Amino acid sequence: MWVKAKQSSVFLFVFLIVFNMDYFFTYLNRAKASERTRPPHFAGSWYPARADALDTMLSNRLQEAKIKLASLPTNERPGKNILAIIAPHAGYMYSGQTAAFAYAALSNNKYKRIFLLGPSHHVGFAGAVLPSQSILETPIGNLDVDRTTVDKLLSLPEFQQVDQVFDVEHSLELQLPWIFKTLGKVKVVPLAIGNINADTIVEIANALKKELQPGDAVIISSDFTHYGPRFDYQPFGDRSTNPQLRKKIATLDNEAFNCLKKLDSNELLEFYRNSHDTICGIYPCAILLSLLPVSAQAKLLNYSTSSDIEKDDQANSVSYMAIAFSAPDWAISKKSSQSGKDTKPTLLSHADGQILLKIARQAVQDYLSGSRKNPEEYATGLNTEQINCFNEERGVFVTLYEKPQPLSRGAIHKPFSRRYPTNTRGENHSPVSTPDKHPHKQLRGCIGYIYPVKSLLAAVCENAINAASVDPRFSPVSTEELSKLEIEINVLTKPSPVPSWQDIKLGEDGIVLKKGEHQAVFLPKVAPEFGWDLQETLGQLSLKAGLSPDAWRQGTQFEIFQSQVFQ
């Protein structure tokens, strides 16, 4: 009996262990599944939580939007092949009808994957944040996160994983039901964008360009002007003092759209800084402009404000725009990163350089006369080989100089300052005065892109205009003055890191210095023109970056590039 009792006890003990382990692993698997899934946090408040109610709402608004889009004149309809949209992210009651226009246009195409970018309203950080989850739930169906792409991006310094951001952020979640309803079960790469500078915008855009391929679309989640005491933004007064307030807000939003239409992220950021406009998705929008090919065309499909709906609160309003960007495909944006490898840039001929110089001057002249053109309009008359060459994405600096004038008798040349002012609009590489070897040649403007973010043609046109109009060290160039200026174009190779500062070849390499949030650049010609040795050059580069002269010696990263110069 004792043996049977013992056997029974052992059996019971083993059973309990097995049962508890099974229960434990079941619980663990559920917990892991829960960790892999992000439930909707704003269903039931910002949009309906019941699947049938949400599906009906989306269907009705999409149908209304499609009817209105079909009634537009042909030239106002969105293009057939849409690469990207901008859609609002307020509660569906306020912004739903405007968002429907963007998604109605998008629904005419088939996509495999969506890159979804939105701002972070509640958690501050630098760079871009990606989720740890693999599934994004909505009341009408779930979307899978493209973990392969997410994990690849997380290996880069500009990207990090912070689930707290996704737990509280609505700008991304409010796009998910629209995506599922119009595109079905596509894969999604969700990115929350923090407070970033122009260089980080370029770095994030470059990383995304290497991933974008045919069958992908980019969705930017952004509202526009937030006006009123609730948002501490009232540059035009209130409705009691300004009966034209509604029109003023619409004009401001239209200025933002015009910047988006030009595909110029620098111009958009300049507008943002000057107007202090409260565009919550300003940085996702700027990244988009750095992603799109120069051939992309923007169409404003719908515009509304919350005050159109909220009749009881006319003191505050939020603006919503549905914008679609169409182009043949992402091919132009991928030329410099095919198969994940950097292709060798085309070596430009002297004739190519002379064409670019003429285009640069014409672009500035057209800008000054009020007839600014799209860069591709300057490609008329070029042969196929030149067009292909000018479509390659390249870093470009454009410098304007006053033509040398002879010194009058008795004139004394004053030495120039060696401390370089920092250009907040773009990068510059020169002091206000030029080296002693050209004592009468005075700098008049210099702006450029270090990294290959746009086609060579677009980069030359944009930076020529920027150098003439927005370099903060100088007043804008006048029409009368243009004929007296010399133009110099530096076409750069893509910067690449070097193990040590001692690997830099002075006079041959341009230098990018990075330390924390500080960055500065010199073109290859700077050090020889000033007669600096390598250590003095790095000291001056540290000063330009806003650091001490010896800061380059520790904790600093260096990148080098080469340059073809045309003047």
C-alpha cells in the first residue's frame, strides 16, 4: 500500500509540474504575443471602436471624396502613380473628410509596403523612433510591421526603439484604419520623428532611400496651422479684431503648400522658422521632400479647418490638408544606392560644368524676376547622356563671388577673419572675405548640400538660388548685381568615414567634422587657400562647428569627400 501511495504521489507531482509548465508557457506565449502587438489606444475617443461603425464611417467618407475628385478638372486631379500623401491626424469627426481625399487618391494604386512618418506630440527625442511590436491592431483589421526593414534601420545611429513613444502617440495610429481600409493588409514601417536639424533630415532620408522600392508609398501624418489661444499662436489677432482671420490662416497654409510643391526641404524649414507656423509634422514633411524624385508633382486635394465643424469654439482652429505627390516611381531616388551599394558617380566633363554654370545663373535670374522654374525645365536641349548624368544624386555647393576689382592707389587690403560664421540655412565653407591670394575677390553667398539628397540638376538650381537669396551673412542679391557676380560650383562625391584624422589628405579631401550635435564642413580647397596644415585646419573646423579649437582631438568623427570645381 505504501508503494502504491508513493507511486500515486509521484504521478500527481509530475502531473502538477507538467500542468503548471504548460500553463506557464501558455501564459508566456500570450505575454510575448501581447508584447509583439500594439493595441489601438485611441479607438472609442478619436474614432469609432466598433468595427461596423468605423467601417461605415470610412466607406461613406471615401465615397464622398471619390465623387468630388472625379468631378475635378483633369489638371487638378491627382496623378495616376502616387508615391506619397500627406493626411491629417485629428479626430475623425474633424479631419476625417479631408483625410478621405488623400486615401481615395491612394486607393487607385496597389502597394506592398507603407512607410508611415508622423510627429511625436508627447515624448521629446532626437532622430527617429521605431516600434518593437510586429503587429498594429485596428478595429477593422491588423497590419504587420516590416520587422526586417525596421531592424535594419535600428542598426543606424539616427534610429532608436522607444515603445513609450508609440504608447501615447496618436499621429501614427489614426492613419492605420485608413491604410487597412484602402490598401488592405500591406506591411508598414512606422516612424515617429522627433526634433531634428537639417543634417539629421538628410541622414534619415538617405537611410530611407536605400529601402524604398517600386510598390512602396510614403504617408506623412501632419496637421497644419494650429491657431488660437489654446496653441499660443495668434500672429493675426483674434476674430473679434480681425474679420479676415480665416482668410489669413488659409493664406499661411497655402504658403506652406507652395513650399511643399517646390520639393525644397530647406525652403519649407525657412518658412517654418520665419513664420513660426505651428505645423506639427514639419520634420516628417521635410524628410519627404528629401525623399521624392525631382519629377514629383504635388496636388492639394482638399483643405479644411476644425472651425468648419466646431461651431462653438471659433477662437481656435486647426488646419487640415490632403496632398498627393505623383511620379513614375522611386527609381531616380535609388540611383546612388542600388542593391545597397554606392555606385561610382559619373565624372563630369568641362562641357558639363559649363552647362551647369549657365543653368545656375539662369535659375537665379528667373528667381529674381519672379518666374522661378522647376529644375527639370532647364534640361531642355540636353542629350540623353547629359540628362542621365544630371539626374544622379550629388552633393553640391554653389558659391557666388563679386568679380575682382583693381585696387585704387593707396588702398589698403584688410586681413580677413579666420572664424567662420555658421550658416543655419545650409552649409557654408568660406569666411566673408577670401584668402590673401585673391585679395579683391569677395564672397557674396555660399550654400550647399554635403550629402547626395537631390539630383545634380536640382541641387545646382536650388543652391544657386539659396546662395543668392538666403545666406544669412549677406543681403539678397539684386537683379542688377547678378551680372557682376562669378559663380563657382563644387560637385561632391558622397562623404565616407575615415578611421583617423591622420588619414585625411589635405587639399585633396573635403572634411566633415561631427561631434555630438555639432557639425561643420570644409571643401578641399579651403586649407590650401589659407595655408593651413592639417591640425590647424581641424582646429578651424572645430571653431566653425561651435566648439573649442582642440575639440576635434577626442570623440570626433570625420568623413571625407572629393570635389570637382567649375567656375
